[in-house]
Amino acid sequence: MTMGDGAIISLSRKHKTNAGSSTEAELIGVNNALPKILYSLELIRPQGYKVEHVFLYQDNKSTILSELHGKLSSGKERNTLK
């Protein structure tokens, strides 16, 4: 999360949960990051800062599709979340 040119939040960590696929691992990471992002917004907005957009960057195309459509994409090697 940035404000102007500086980063307020930057996360990179090892997961405590074993994932069955890279897509599942990325979804776990997003799930862990969202509360920190939302909490930061709750701190920033009352101080008078206007937040118009919040961007969460992903580099895994399957994860991006899962986040947008709420399910894993279908393919020959389809992994399912339990």
C-alpha cells in the first residue's frame, strides 16, 4: 500500500499453511493481506485523506481469475480448493 511515493504496507512472507497449488498459496496470501489493508484504510480515512482506489497486485493469472470470478479456472490440470 502506498501513499504518494512511499510504501505504507509491503508484505512478503512465508505461509504457515501448506497449499496444494501455487494458486491456492496466492489466495491464502491475499486472504492474509486483506485485513491489514482494510485496517489501514480505517486509520487513514478519519484523518481526512481521501482514498479513491485500492490496488492489490498479483502475478499469478489463475489467482487473478479466481479472485475476479470466485472459482478456479477449468483446465486439464485443475486443482480444487477444499
